[in-house]
Amino acid sequence: MPLILLLAALGLYFAYKGGHLRKLPWEDVLSIVWGLVGLRVMATGQMLIGGLIVATSGVALWRRRGSQRAAPKGEPTKPSPPPSGQLSPSDARDILNIPESAGRAEIIAAHRALIAKLHPDRGGSSTLAAQVNEARDILLAQIDASRVKGATPSSVEDDS
């Protein structure tokens, strides 16, 4: 049993060092600690009580994680793309929350700030991240097209 505790502690250490535990809510940390207490109780020979403690901590984690997946808290909601899959420039500006007169640097800065919150590697939604990327691409393409025509970005007409 000491080997199991040692392996659990090593796993937690490396998860913390890798940054995986920094985003955990305190309730999850409490459940993990409760599970370690259960393992310690099992190590003393009280298998039934220790098993119940470990099981309750596991169920608490499972329920909390399941409810987070079902209803994500604080996930920003953005307008869904049109059925064609192509956003209009005004929808793209709304997604990035930038004015019509925004230049290339403002578009890139707004994209970086928003993608930092919505990226799937940081717990965000891949659908929303793809939509943010598409909004950036559309607005940058609009700026590039306006430069080719010799017009300013604000004078390029909207398709909507």
C-alpha cells in the first residue's frame, strides 16, 4: 500500500508541475485529497472504510466533471455562423468585438486575446476557437483585398 501512495503522490506532483492542477477548482482538489486519505486508511488494513472513502471521492469528482461538461460555466457565447459556413465581415467583427475601423494590428490583438480564453488546450471549445479563427481570417482577407483595390478597410462594403 505505501507503493500506491507513493505513486499517487508522484502523479499529483507531475500533474502540478505540468500545469494540469492549476485550473482545478478547490472542490476537485478536496476530492483528490479525500481519495488519498482513503488510500491511507486502506493502508492501515481497514479496507472497507478506506474503499468507501476512495469511492465517495471518485463519485464526487465524476459528478462534478460530468456536470461541468453538460453545462460549461462562463464559456462565452458567440453568434453561430451562417449555414453556409462563411461569416459576414460584420459577424466577424462582432465575434472579435472590434470596431469597423479596426486595422490589422487590432484584429490580431483581439484574436489573440480571445483565442487565449477559448483555445481547446485551455479548456475552451474547439467550435468557438474555429469560429474566432475564421473571423480573423475573414477580416484580414478583407483588409488585404482593400489594399489591392487601394481602398481603406472601412470603405470596403459589407456583404450583409
